[in-house]
Amino acid sequence: MGLREEAALDAREFLEDGDDFGWPLTITNPDSVSAALTGYSTDIHLTIDPETGQAVSGRQASVVIHMAALTEAGLTLPRGIAEKDLRPWTVETNDITGVKHTFKVIEAIPDRALGIVACTLEEFRAF
Amino acid sequence: MAAVIQKLITQTLQVQAIRDQIASALCLESANQRSLAALTQFDPDHWRIRVFVDRSSPWDEFSEENESPIVNVSFDTQSSDGSAGNGITRHKASAVYNIDCYGTGVSSGTFGGHEPGDYLAATEAMRCFGLVEQILMSGYYVYLRMRGIVGKRSIQSVTAFQPQLESRPTRHVNAIRISFAVDFTETTPEYQPENMEVLSARVVRSSDGQILAAAEF
């Protein structure tokens, strides 16, 4: 096994280790097919633009999951969907206090060397 | 040199009063519009705006419980016309106020798809701007209901902007800034003149009606 394949396996191990920073989340595709996965999750509220020092509206949320986990769950890579007549990719996850939050995937950024995909999220209200 | 202004300065500057008057007008007219809408088939909330003065980050007021558009009125710049006014108790000035109209949007699922949050935010900001512009440029507000103080009001420019970090926030906020120019008269503490010289004059009328005057210095 080459180093690149080892690195990809290590990345999946880090992402999905619940005793480490791995966090449970549920991802759903536009066809309403869901998969319960484990990955990294962030949801922070920034209020200062570091470049200008100006106050800005800056809550940002994201998840990072392994592409192999998506494939095994029968899902393709998520993507941002702007069409109004399509359901978007959504991610449900709890915050540290146990409150569930639902997000829409705005953008998916895959790293095909390590086999991980980072998804930028925005608030979403389910129908 | 000793102080000569013996009257305590407590008056509010006209530039401040005008800023507050703009905010009051928007608040009152929005409430009145909702009352008028309640008598029709329209949703009164379509005319709801929340008005703030001199807030630096009013979008923090957006929450899941209250997503109605926000208007922030703040003073920007002032210039004076040195050739107008008497230089003693009043002078003519022009002020520019920034009236920022904020709208927010959260992506929401619908029956067969979803409403994108960025589109909702832009739509709400535009709706807020439309209401603010119609109110302030109405004929009723040609002097901002401060006739005698305000001489003229006009919209200098309108600019859209996004007060958010990068373009990937969880809640979209769009804003439209109205640069609102107002010409007005600013007043100052009343100057108390000093007696420089006593001058008296006695005026008499001659028998043919001619006015005669005798002065004593």
C-alpha cells in the first residue's frame, strides 16, 4: 500500500473516530435518501472580518466527511443546489448541548487525494 | 480670556433632530401602513420594518423569531455653506445620512423543492428599501415635517452591499444603503451683543410733514 492510500485511510480513521473529534451527522440527498455518518462538524459565529476589522454577519458552519463513507451509503458527492424546484442536500447534526440543527449544503469541496469532502453549510428549515 | 457664553448649552443639534425625525417618520408610517393593510386582503407584515438609530451591527437583531427587515439611520457627513446664514446665530448646512435597509433569508423547504436563502435576503432588502424610499420621498415629507429648519431633502445615491464575511454564512443578510441628503439651518447659542456706544436720536416732524431728526452722541 502506498503512502497516499495510507494517508486516505488515516484520514477516514480520524474523521470517524467518535472518541476523537468525530461527530455523528445525517446527510440527505435531494431524493430524500439519508445516511447516518460520522465526520467533523463546525458551527461558529464570527463577528469581525480579520482583514478589515469591520463587524460583519459571520456565522459559518461546515462538515467534513469521507468520500468512501458516502459511496458505501449509496450516495454521490453532495453539491450546492440553487434550483427552487429541487430539494437541496441537507445535513442534520446536534450541537454540543444536544440541540439538533438542520443545514443545507451550499458548496462541497472534495479533496480527491485524501478522499474527504468539506461541505459549507447554511441554515435550513425543513418543509 | 474669560468665557462669554453664559447660557448652558443643552439644545439638541438640528442635525441630530433630523436624524431622529427620519427614524420616527419611518417607524410611524410603517405602523400606519400595517393598519391600512389590515383593512385589506394583504398581509400587514409585508409593511413591517424595525427602525434603529446609529447601530453598527443591526443584523444581530435578526433571529428565528423575528426576521422582519431592519432599517438603521445614522449620520454620515455634514458640510456648511459659508456664504449663507448670519454667522452669529445660524448657518446653512447640508448633512448626509446613511439609511441602511437590511433583509435576511434562510433557505426553506417547500412542497417540491426549496427557497434559496440568498434570494430571499435580496428580496427582503429590496422590499424594505422600496418602502423607505416611498415614505421619505413622499410629498408629505418634502421638509421632513420640519419646515423652517429643513429646506430640502433628496436621495444622493443607493448602493447594495452584503454585511457578511465572505459569501458562505449560515444566514444570508443583504443590505441597501440610501445616502440621504438634507439641507437645513443649524442654530447656535444666541449671541449676546455688547454695548459699544450710546446713541440717542430725537425725531420731530415739521409743519409740512417733513421728518426731522436730531441726534446726540
